Amino acid sequence: MRKRQIEERYFKVRGFDIEWFIRNQRALTPEIAMRLDQELETYDFNLNILIAGVDKAGAHIYYIYPPGCSECFDALGYCSIGTGERHADTTFISYRYTPSFPVNKALYITYEAKKNSEIAVGVGKHTDMAIIDENGVQFIKKEILEKLDEIYNKKIELARLKNEEINKMIEDLPISR
């Protein structure tokens, strides 16, 4: 797909494809050949992938990003990608998340991170979740997702009430001018 996008954007408009360019680039002006070669090398396909799984050594999370680099997030225990990644990461950080958290708590924090990321442009409202362990993939049932949403909404409401109390305390600070 990357190759097809590069061809569409930079080569077909000039009447040839990448293979022709590789065989005949000396026929082009040096400036054009260098520019097209640079596009081949640096074109950002903008594809980021998270791969998670479990083997005999334990759970693994890998982040793959352009131009084909990867990082392991096993020690951190989470990784977020996409337009909502900052919101999701902030959620994990606020809980001081570690991979040793019990599965129920990890599941809720992950749900909250997803919900918090929804304020970012492009993050959908629909949520599917699964637990991957040595027994395979277990998709989270609708009833559990509804319970997670109930907990999340209760937390939001309590935070709103607490913020009102805190804002009142701030307003009542005896500051003289």
C-alpha cells in the first residue's frame, strides 16, 4: 500500500511507475531523480501498529511505527497510539499503572483511558475489549462493558461534585488587593 501511494502521488503523475524509475532514473534530470529518490526513502505511510500477546515468557506489547521501527512496552505494561494517545496515557499515569495490577483494576483503567481518549478528534465512541492470556482471547461481555461504563460515569459525577467544592474553596481564599 505504501508503494502504491508513492506511485500514485509522485510517479504516475509523471507517466511512469517505481520500477521504471529505478531502471531509468539516469534519464531524468538529477534534481528530479534526487527528489523522487528522497520520496521513496522518506515517505511516511502514517501507519502505527500495536501488537499484544502472551507466550511462555509472559505478556508482550510492541509498538511499530514509521519507518518500520519498534519498541517494547512490556515493562510499562501499556502503550497508546492514535489521536487520543495523550489522553489515554495520562489516565494510566494518574493511576501509576503497573503490569502487576489485578485484572479487574487493569480492565477498568483501560476502559477509562479509552473513554478519556474519546475527546480527541477521530476517536470513536464504540468500545470492544478483550483479555489476552495463556488461555487465549476472552472478549469482554456486553454486561461487563455496561458495568464499566456505570463505574466510569459515577467517577465523573463524583469528580464534578468534588471540583465544585474545590472551586468554592478557591473562590473563598482571603486574598486582599
